[in-house]
Amino acid sequence: MTTTLTPPEPRVATPVSNSLTAGKLPNGAPWMILAASLLVSAGLFGVIALSGAEFNWVGTLVVAALIYVVVITVLSRIVEGSRRSTDRFVTSLVTGAFLLAMIPLVSLTITVVTFGLARFDPEFFTYSMRSVTGEGGGALHAIVGTLLMTGTAALISIPIGLMTSIYLVEYGRGRLARGITFLVDVMTGIPSIVAGLFAYALFAIFWGPGTRTGIAGAVALAVLMIPVVVRSSEEMLRLVPNELREAAYALGVPKWLTIVKVVLPTSIAGITTGIMLSIARVIGETAPLLIAAGFTNSMNYDMTEGRMQSLPVFVYTQYANQGTPASAYLDRAWAAALTLILIVMALNLIARLVARFFAPKFGR
Amino acid sequence: MNLKRFGAPAVIAMTAALALSSCAANEGGATENGDAGSESTLSGNLVGAGSSAMDAAQQAWIAEFQNANPDVTIDYDPSGSGAGRDTFLEGASGYAGSDRAFNDEEIAAGGFAACAPDSTIIQLPLYISPIAVIFNLDGIDSLNLDPATIAGIFAGQITNWNDPAIAATNEGVELPDLAITPVHRSDDSGTTENFTDYLAQAAPEVWTYEADGVWPFEGGEAAQGTSGVVDAVTNGTGTIGYADASRAGDLGTAAVQVGDEFLEYSPEAAAAIVDVSPFVEGRPDGDLSLELDRTPDEAAYPIVLVAYSIACQQYEDSATAELVKAYFSYIASAEGQDVAAENAGSAPISDTLREQAVAAIDSIQ
Amino acid sequence: MSTAPAPIRAKQRPGDRVFSRSAVFAGSMILVTLAAVATFLIVQSVPALFATGETASILDTNFWAYVGPLVFGTIWAAALALLLALPVSIGIALFISHYAPRRLASVLGYIVDLLAAVPSVVFGLWGIGVLAPAVQPLYTWLVDNLGWFPLFSGPVSGTGRTILTAAVVLAVMIIPIITAISREVFLQTPVLHEEAALALGATRWEMIRTAVLPFGRPGIISAAVLGLGRALGETMAVAMVLSATGAVTFQLLTSVNPSTIAANIALSFPEAYGINVNVLIATGLILFIVTFAVNALARWIVARRSEFSGAN
């Protein structure tokens, strides 16, 4: 911009030192380069395939991706300068990371859905496994058990976890806050199987040895869930700008109302994500439930009496203790896994709607 | 008030659970009208725990037994033999299933909480499962292997499928030039204990380790549980492993050398090994613990897992005694053994063993 | 006395009192729970610490020789998993928060959240049935061509169920956790900071580097720690996928792999009896301590960076 008053020369496409006036790749360039890289790579592997080897899809995609990254970086550096070149390089890395991660995730989803659909029929949702051998049977008892135990665990741990994180962010000063932070850290380190052993031992004190109940399972899950709720909500509450709190105080709003009306709504999307994560974390736990809530083939709605089946335990036992025909057991295992994922999906959807409903409207 | 909003997903989950609360379609009916055609007067709950190897058979027995006695609920917890024995010891279960019987020290220590103070315990080998040596080689369904070769493969001394030791007993089979990947159980298991016991008894010069539920050295591939071993062998190349014979499926299986002949596993051959093995000495009546003989003279398949059904001879609680007695009688019956053979691939016990078992069960009170 | 000017005290409202007390109460509940768990662990562990090969059949010599290789395996597998997962997760989080079109982004975020819910047993099944057979040829190629590199030395596993496969499965399990939290944190970056950077002529990457990443760093570390916590304590998936033989080795592609504490508990617990149970619970205590040490380290790093936090 600091040009002299000499009459402007006609623009030429030579690199200029001023990055703002540097050239720019045409809008469609990345797509064209991507297509070209794919063609070149496919050609390369096609030639190799001619010599008798099988056409290597994975190799083609990997080499194409490499060619694309190199070409777009170099080309952008020549035309647009080093800063834009770095930007393009990072863009392709970020997109690449995303696509790379999608491979296992998509593969997993496809596996669960294809295997799970085999037994995803009405019988699966209306039958328990009582007196069922071989084919047939269902997982109603496990679905009910999972919902009851996870629901109870959530009722225990969400209030405790959320209030603790509020305490840590809004009230906590000094030794108690530091101590609780420290203890929450310790708590994230509780191995799930130890939480199960703990809950089992705890309820054995009250109700005698060998007691396995739904409530014991729920307590084991709550022990695992609380630290996740605390840490994720704490992180989100800390991100609420202090200006918002100060503005509320300046208007004379009491602290607790500030928290309820300003701080929580601002961070509710993040908190909900954290809570959903914590539910997701525990709803698939197998080891603690196997120990604390046990295993049964029959229906049980009573949290305080008798063993309770859950979906992950159902999946595990169906896989680990296959009878004949083995395929019937595996099909039930996959169908239960699919059911579990669908339940979480539904919970997630509800939570997102809740979050959207209560969150203040932002620019984004 | 805002807190209620956070609980919303949980509340909805609970509502959904309640909505689902109609009874399972296969439950309830029989229990309520009780006219399922049986004159059974038995009722109550019985909990068993123990061996996961026995689980498929237990589930089949329980299903049939519950059909015949609709007011009875039996839960078998396949938590593992060790856990099963501990659970039984502390009185939290009515009976135990275990891959090994209680040994002399444990019986002497006593303290079986569910049993009457002076009661002995009853240990019955009612589940006999042949263990197959399974492998995954293209186009080969069966191989003849002698004990020393099996031990050499699993000890990592024989490392290629075209090894002369394998070729010597398999004339006419085209063995590939392929590395052997032996697969063993990574968990502590009765299957491993029985398999290593076989190797130690049948090939002591090659297999220098003692029988143990944990694989005794670092080496080879490890996989969790029977399902894990079968999966690893199926998905790998040049793999060999050991698993319950009922799970061998399409995999190749080894015919094991006994005396001078090679023997594929079969229910009869597996039941035979139990009949030729002596009982452990010095045990009270009703304790049918076996000292398995892995090098028999007769045509008996030596790699078997025997799981014991364990109960008290005299219970504190007579209702439990009645249930256990009825349930064990069913297990030991020819019908019960056939159900297990059909659903779990076990070998039905012989009539001589049944007589002794029934006598023991009848003494339960 | 009465002449001294009293400091102006904020009016104490009952609502405030109730609210702050219940917050303190919730915090104390954590204290109580933890004390109970810790008491349980320590009481159960004490007999194991003095056990020998004679008293506990699971031990060869003493407890420390038994737990050593397990600690190594736990940290090694979790570190590999984090190494694989962290860059990818940050990439996904950035992609969702700053690169993808808005409409697509919310769908993607939703999908990633869902994957956090896939039970570990299913990851195990997938690892055995799909991943291990798929990567086995790649492992063979690596050993054949890059076998001179110590990490890749042979002999290659015939089934692909190596520590690297286990680490990939763990990485896939923790990617959703790290991504979800990092994404939320990135989205919380003050829009003014971002716009200021862009107005100064920054490219998108420069904006991210100068505004988003410094703001999100404590959040990323928290997310990584949560992920690492899950990787360290993961039981079923590792037990099912890993060919664990208990060796101490850095080789990534052989059948001989270290086991992890959690997987070892799951594998040995069902058959454990007597003092062996205490030994296994004591290894749980060690896992507890290891995880705590990792967390403390992360806390310390975050604390040093706390000036970037929105609330202070």
C-alpha cells in the first residue's frame, strides 16, 4: 500500500514481496490438483498391476494423498507465497487427519450395523434369555437393566459432578478446592474393574457376601462417571468469560442466580457434551457390571434385589460363552451392540435438543 | 430448578424403561398360571457360579430344568472357576462349577458357609469336554501328531509346518513351507491347565513345565478365552491352538497319538478317558475327584477338560438342598447329559460313572 | 471498638448460602467416595505386597517383579495410543470447528460423539475380526523392509494381534473423547480474537495458531488426560485384541507383547483365589497410582499456562 506516485505498471504474475498483493490460485485449483493426483497415482499403480500384481487400492489413495499435499504446497508457494502455502499445507493435513480417523470409525459402524441387523427383529426386543438355548431369545432384560442402572448412575453423578465443578470454578479457593481437584484427578484413575470390586465389596457389607444388585452396578458406574462430569464441566465453566459474571454482579444479581441464569446457560452446550460423554463412557462398561450387578437370563426391574443384566455384559457373555450353534450367540451379541449404540444415539439427540433450547443465541 | 433440565435425559431414560416394563414375551405366563403340564412342586431361587467353560451346558440344563419346574429360577454366573469356588466357599452360591475339584488342603481348611457344620462336600465330574488341537492350513483338514511333536510346536522348538517331525507322521500330506504360529490362552483357564497337564504327562522330555492354568512361558501368540483362540486361529495364517472341541468348526483338527494309533476326538473316546482314570484317594463318599491318566493304554482321547459340579452333602438350608438335589439329578441323568452334548458339545458320562454320581446326589440333604 | 470503620460486607442471601453449601457438599461427597475406594484398595493390597511365590501361586518371586512388566506394558500401550490419537483428534476437532461447512460440522460432531459410546467389547470384537487381519499384511511388509529399525524387528505376528494393533484400537476409542472436548473448547474461542487475527491479514492457519490454539491449550491437555485415563484403564478391548505374553519389549509387530494391568486383571481375576485376588487388586492400586501421576503432570502443565484461561 505504500506505493509511490509513479504511474501503475500493468500487473504481471511475478511474485511480489507484499503478500497482500500476491497471486492467488483459482478457486477450483485444490479439486483439480486432487483429481490429477488420483489419476497419476492410479496410473502408477495400474502400470504395476499390469505386471501381474493385484491393483492396490490402499496404495493408490495413500500415494495420491502424498502427491496432492506436495503439489498444492509447492504450487501455492510459487504462486501465493510462503504464508498461504503453509495455510494450504495445514488445511490438507487437518482434512487428512479427519479422513484418516473416519476410516476406522466408518469401518466399525459398518461392521456393527451389518452384523447387528441379522437379529434386529421384534423377538429381540420382546424376549429375555430365560430358558432359551441355541437360536431365538432376546435382550429385553438387558435393555431394561442398562437403562435402569445407567439412569440411576446419572441421577447420582450429574448433580454431584455438576455442583462440584461449580464449586471448583465459582467458589473454590484454598485448600479444599485444591484437594478436590486433586481427588478428582485421582478418581479418573480408578480402573473400571476396581470400581466394580469396590461396589461389590461395599454392598456385601450391608447385604451379606455375594450380593449382586442393580444398585451396586449403578454405584460402580457413578464412581466412574463423576470425575468425567466434573472435569468436562469444569473445563466448560472456566471458559465462560469473566466479563459476563462481572456484568451480572454489577447489575446486583446474586451470585447463585448469576451461576444459574448466566454461567450455566452460556456453557450448557459444552456441559451437555460432557455429560453425554460421561454417560457414553459408562453405558458401555462391562467389567464393573459383571462383578457388581452380575448376570442373569431373566427380567428384573428391582434395583435393590437380585442380579441385573445389562447390554455390554450381554454382549460379552454371548461372545465369550458361545454354545451351539455359535452363530446364534454372535448374532445376538452384535444386535445388542447395535441396540446399545442406538440408545446412546437417542440420548444424544435429546441432550442436543435440550442444549439448543436453553443455550443463548450466539453468532455461530 | 435448572438442575432438572440436566437430568432430563436420565428422566427420559427412566420413562423409557418403565414403558418397556411389560414382561418379556417368554416369561411370566408359565409362572403365573402354572399349568405348563408339570406336576412339579419345586419352587425357589438357586444361584450357581463358576467355570465359564461349563456355561453353555449350564444354560441348557437350566433352560430345560426351568421348563420342567416353572416356579424355579436358577442363575449360573460364569465368573470363572476360582471365583466360583470362592463364591461357594463363602456361601453366596448354592452350588459351584469348577474346572478343578477342591484339593485336600482346601477341604481340610473347610469353612463352607452354605453347608451344615460337619458336612462333607460332593464333587461330581458331570461335564466332560474334549479339547481339540485346531489349526488353520489351506486344504488340510486333519494331521496326525504325536505328543512330542505337539509339545515341540507349542514350546516353540518346531517352527515350520514342513518340519520333518510333522512330515514323519503325515505321509502323503503336502505340508506348506510356512511359519507356525502357536496360539495359547492369555487368561488363567482350566483348558490351559488340562492341556499343559497332557503335554507334561505325555511328552515330559520335550515339555519341561508343570501343569498350570497360566501359560508357563513367554512365547507364541496369546488370545483371550476359547472364542479368542478360535478367532485368532481362524484369522491368522499357519496358526495352531487348542480349544473346546465343540468350537472347532471348519478348522483342521489334529488326531493325537495314543499308544500306537492316532485318534480324533470323539465323545465316546473322551468319556472313556474318565472311566480309565482312578479317583483321588482318601476322599469321602460322594467326592468323585479324578486323577486323570493322560497316557492310557486303551483307545481313549487324552486331552479332555473335566468340570466338577460341587455341592454340600448337608445344607444349612433344606430348601436349597432340595433344589440342588433335583437339579443335579437332572444334570446326571441321561437326558441331561444329552442336552449338554447337543448344546455344548460335551461327552455324555458313562453309565458306570452315572451310578456313582446318582448315589452321591441321593445323599444330599 | 465501635469506632473502627467496619468493612462493607456483601449481603448474605439465603439462596447464595444454600447454593454454595450444596456445592461444598457435592465436593465433599467426592472426598468420601474416594476415601472409601482408597481404603478398600489399600486394605486389600497390603497382604499382596508381602506375598512371595510360595504364598501366592500367581507370583514367581515377589509382587514387584510381577507388576513391573505390567506397568511397562500399560504405559507403553497408552503412550502409543495417545501418540496416534492426539494429532488426529486435534485435526478432527479443528476440521469440525473451523474448516467444515457449518451444517456438515454439526452432523460430524454428532457422529464423533456417538462413537464414544461404542462399548469396549465391540471395539474388541472389531479389533479381532476386522482390524487385525487387515493390518497383518502391512506388518509383514514393515518387518520385511524396515526390519532393521528396532521397533519393527521380527518375527512378524501371524495374526496381527500385536501391541500396535491394540494401540490403534485404544486410539480409536479415545479419539471421540479428545475430539469432543477439544472441539467444544475451540468453539469457545472468543470470536473477537479470531476476527482480530483475520483483520490483520492472517491466513486461516495463522488465525488458528495465534488465537485458537493458545486459548484451547489447557482444554486440549485436559482432553488428552481424560483420553489417556481411559487408555490406561481400558480392560476388555485390550484383553481381547492383544496377544499378551508378559514380555518387556519395545517391538511393535511380534506375537510377544507386554500385557497391561487392567487387561491382566480381567484375564486372571475369574480364576484367582486366595491371596492371588489380593495380588490382582494390588496391581489395580498401582494402576491407580500411575494414572494419578499422569494426571498430576498434566495439571501441572495446565497450571503453568493458566493465564490463557477465560476465568481466573
